[in-house]
Amino acid sequence: MPAIVLVFTSARIRPEPRVPLGTVIMITVSRRRFLQISGTTAGLAAAGSVAGGLARGGAVAEAPETGVRTVPTYCDICFWKCGAIAYVRDGQLWKIEGNPADPLSRGRLCPRGTGGVGAHVDPDRLKAPLVRRQKRGQEEWAEVTWDEALNVVAEKLQKIKAEYGPEAVALFSHGIGGTFLKHTLRAFGTPNMAAPSFAQCRGPRDVGFALTFGEEVGSPERTDIRNARCLVLIGSHLGENMHNTQAQEFAEAIGAGASIIVVDPRFSVAASKAKHYLPIKPGADLALLLAWMNVLVTEGLYDKEYVDAHGFGFDTFKAEIASSTPEWAYPETGIEPSVIRETAREMARHRPATLVHPGRHATWYGDDTQRSRAIALLNALLGSWGRKGGFWKPVQMTVPGYPYPPYPKPDKGKVDNPNGKYPFASEALTTGIREATITGAPYPVKGWMVYATNLLQAMPDQRETIRAIQALDLLVVVDVIPSEIAGWADVVLPETTYLERYDDLNVEWFREPFVALRQPVVHAPHAQKPNWWIARQLALRLGLGAYYPWTTIEEYLDYRLTKAGLSFDTLKKQGIIHGEKQPVFFDEGAEASFPTASRKIDFYSTTLREAGFDPVPKFTRPEPPPEGSFRLLFGRAPMHSFSRTQSNPILHDGMSENAVWVNVHVATRLGLTDGAYVRLRNQDGVLSARIRLKATERIRPDCVYMVHGFGHTSKRLTRALGKGASDAQLVTRYATDPLMGGTGMNVNFVTLEAEA
């Protein structure tokens, strides 16, 4: 497979003079290939969409729709929520482009976003409610009506509540679409709600920064990449992990001559833009961070004025890192001391506009909060927090919530973190709920509702997830596609795509305040229903009608916007309403506040010390690969989101299967050829599906790499079934972060076997 290279361009292709297409493709393709993709999109839309526009209130217009209609909305292919404009031509969904008024998309969408049409026309998507008729996991259901399905769910929930209490029900949710299901289950009486995005992704990063600065990095991250003069990426694959705003700003920073430093065992797309590329030994990142800080401090290159004004415990911190020299770090990292010194000096040359990116998927080795805290401390030494070219202070518009009755107070506490085992877990732990479901302690969990997250791909050790499912009395899955977790469900409820529904308002924390609207563009093609409708109908059957005094979501949205002094009609027309600009940097008037225990930047953390943890990060060498084995690493691709887009016909065409990256010299030694199929066997004997081998010099010889989200086993995902291999299947071990409970998953090893 050819390497994917980002090209950032403002060129616009206009297939018809009267209607600007405005699509920006952020991967390089020839004009002929682009026109082929465009033609495929139009054909799929014509085949899979429904004729007719949307009249006010959602009724189908009687006369066939002609001409071109545009509808602003915001994307849901990933969690970034980019503002978009959807085009409907002669009643058919045609294309999607960025909304120029939106500060997240800035008029451009990433490859995932431009492929959003494929989510609507995907022939594999769920079409009607399903109720299980056979043994769990056999993917045998009966299609039923919505009344039948919701009645089954309500009856089983009431039975669980009567026998075990409402707390015995848990919700796993991903994205803003879960808002109303959370509302229903809080009204039901359970406090147990979690998202894999915390314990399996960003949690260590957010906790590490909060322990240092008193505030989390946020999502979208508060990174001022476009003004950075030096950008440091540590295992952060910008350009492959396609967070739209950041990818655009990355291109701007490169265009402006910013110095790029990339630390990664693999020569990524980002590494190809770097002035300095450091091919670090996997697991040694914290050692490098400590050595960088040692250089800045011992050579007096840190921002002394900033540290003196805002730092706490600096002298003790300085003493703690005194032994972490580049010479000490060299055998751990494989990075020459001279390179460590030169890259540290490069950062210092550009401070405070040096941004050491916090990353996002931060669950690696089990010491992840301390590694993230070291990244935060390095930024503090460079004076980048609250400074232009570093981190801005997010602002938000004020939009009142809906005046619901108070939720009932649960009789039992949250089940995921009993006795505060992980004292800095600021959000619920998915793995904690799973463990309670298996063990029944601290109390039984007997019902799961799963919204828009494929837990079998998202959580480590699929065997534990299946054990937990087998202990349930009820598993309900609400999703657009028949994912692997849906295959284990008792009831499957088909949701509309984001192009077919309203969702809650996006009142984003960002560098400029705004409120954005997601609204229906076309009708759902079958019996799919929006999440708000599902949540409300379930609440009515559970006797919780008082928590839904509104009948339609339009009423709900209009109420909130009116209370904020905003117009629902205006928002529907524009897709976005901007608030007044506010200062976001300290030197522009933003408050330089640090809500830590010391009320300053905690170089030395008394909070950690009092909880029994290292107040300054310390490096611990991870377990090396066994003889003949390779550390398994995984990441993202620019055209796919997790494991949820492989059946999308447009995005599938961009990448239909993944490959395993293997150092070319290792491949030669093992007698494996580039492009051949192999299988991976992990340390516990689990054998992967076959996967194509990519023999390359762009990866170290002690590890292998694959894109996450492939190797689907759901029989109903006909396009994605059997394409590539699943990294999640091979992640049978994980190291739990003792501070916040995150699951480090880069602790698995594999061997390679030729496919017969």
C-alpha cells in the first residue's frame, strides 16, 4: 500500500459553476482518482438515499425535491465535531464540506468528514430493532417493532432494578449523542456511566496535566500549534490521527518554518516533516523527558522568570532530576546524548512558543500519568502554558441547561473505583465497571447499555469483556452499524446517522466561544431512530416522563437557545453562532490561575506525595520483548475512526485493510517478503487473522505496528468482515496506571508466522 502523505490545500474543485463543491482532500490522490471517488459518492448517494427533502418538523415533502439545498450541521465521524455543510441535490445526499464559519473545521473537512456520505448509504448499517433469539454471540436475532424492542428493554431494566437496585445498570457511551441516554439512566437512578475515552485513551494525559497546572488539556486540546515556533511530538501521529484543526495548524506551522521534533519508534508522516527525528526505544519516553528537563535546568535554558512567578517546589524538583543526564538516558532510549542536548536547546531557542504536544491516546505502559506529568513539566520549564505558541486558555459561551427535576440520589456509590483504589481517577473507569460485573463486588452489575462504542475493540482483553457480558441479565446496544459488541447484545437498537438527526447543542470549550447545531439533512432510509427519541421513549416506559417535559428535541433546543438570548432559526440557517471574543493568553489578559494544591504550577507535587506516589516523575524500565518477539504498537489512519468506519463504502475504498509494519531487515531474516500475508501470535498464544506485511526501514527492529480497528468478525459487516487483523484481539494484557486506573496496552508482544 502506498504511503499516505498529507497535502493541505485551499484549492476548490467546482464540478458545476452554480454550486461550489469546496471539498478539501487531505491525502494525496490524482485528479483522475479524485473524480473516481466523487463519482462513486454520487452513485452511492443516489442508490442509498431517499428522495424528497425535509419539511419543517421532519415531514416528507409531497412533491419531489429538485435543485440543490444546503444544510449546516456538525460532523460525527469522529469526536472533533467539525462544523460542516451538507449538500442535497434533487433530494439525494450529495456531498459534505467544511463550514467556513466554524473555528474547528475552518471550512475544511478531513478525509473522514468528506466521507460522511458513506455512513448514510452504508448497506451494512442496522435497519430495524433486533431482539436476540439464540445464545449470546451467535448473532441470531428477530426483527421487531420499536414498541416491542423498547418494551423488552424497559421490562428487563425494571426487573433488574427490583432485584438489585437501579445502580446495577451501567452505561458505556461515546460522543455527544449519548447525552439523552445518560439523562434517562440518571433519572432511573444509576451513577454508573463511563466512556473508553478516559481509561483507554486520554485519561492519564488529563490527570497528569491537572496535577501539574490544575487544569486538563481538554478536548479539543488547547494547543496553539499554528503559532508554535517549535513543535515536539512524542508518539503523536498528527497527519495519521486526523484531528482536523490540529492537522491544519500543523501544516501552517510547517509552512511558517516551525522546527519539528518527532519522537517515535516508527518514522510516521509527522516524522517526515521533522528537523529532528528520534527513533526511541519503545517505553523509554519518560527517560528522554527527564533528560531533556535536566539539560534545560542545568544549562539554565528554562524560562526562569516564568518559573519564579508561577512555579512551586522548583528547587526540590531540580534536585530530583539532577541524575537524569543525557548519558544516563542514552542506554534506556537509544538516543545519543549529543542529540538529547541539541533537541533540548532547540526547544529553548523558541520558548515560550515551544509546544510539547500532550498527545491523546496516552495509555501505553502503566506509568502513563507520570509520563504525561513529565510532558506538562517540560512545557512549564519552557513557559508555554497560557502563552502564544503553547497552550491557550479555553473559553465558552453561556447556554443554560434545561430545567429538569433533580435526579434521585443513588443508594450505592459508583461501582468502578471502590474505596478510591485509583485516587486520581477523575472520570469513571470502563474496566472498573467490567470488573464489578464479573466479580459482583462491590455490588452486582446486571445490565449494560452501550451507545456508539464497540467495547470489544475499545477495551483491552476481549476475554474479560465477554466474561462480563455472560454475567449480565441484559445487554442493549444502540449503534448505527452491527459492530462486534452488537453481536453479543440481547437487544440492538438502530440509530440514525448524524446526517439524519438532531443532537444536543455543541457549546464547545475552545479558543473562541461558539455554539453549533447538528440537524437532520436527509431522512433515515429505514426504521432507524435518533438517540434522543430512543432515550425519551425508554424513559416514558420506565415511568420517568417528568424528566422529558418536552415532546420534540426542537422544543428542547429552542428553550435552551432562547434562555441564552439566541435564535434557533438563526442557528439552523448558519449552523453556528459566535460569542464575544475573550483573551486566551496570559499576556492578553487571560487569568494566570493554577487550581492546584499550591495554587501554582506544581513542579513538586505534595498532592502526589501525600497519596504515596512520586512527587516528581521517575523512570521505570518496561519489560523487554522476549527473545524472538516484537512489541506490538498500534495507531490510527487518516480515513478511519477507531473501528466504526470500516464498513463505510467511501472510507473503505480509501483503506480496506491494515498492514503490519516490520523492519525490513527483520523480515529478510525471517524469510518474509513485503506484501505477503502473515499472522501474529501474542505472548498468550492468541493468533490473529491474516494481515499483509509491510517490510520497511521506517520502524525499529524491536517492534511492529498496525492500524487499529480492522479484523472485524461481525457477520453483518459484510464489507469489513475478514479484512486485516485486529490489534484489540492481541491485547490480552494491560498495565493499570496506579494513579488513575488507565490501561497501558503497549505491553503485548508478538511473533510473526508466514501464512500458508
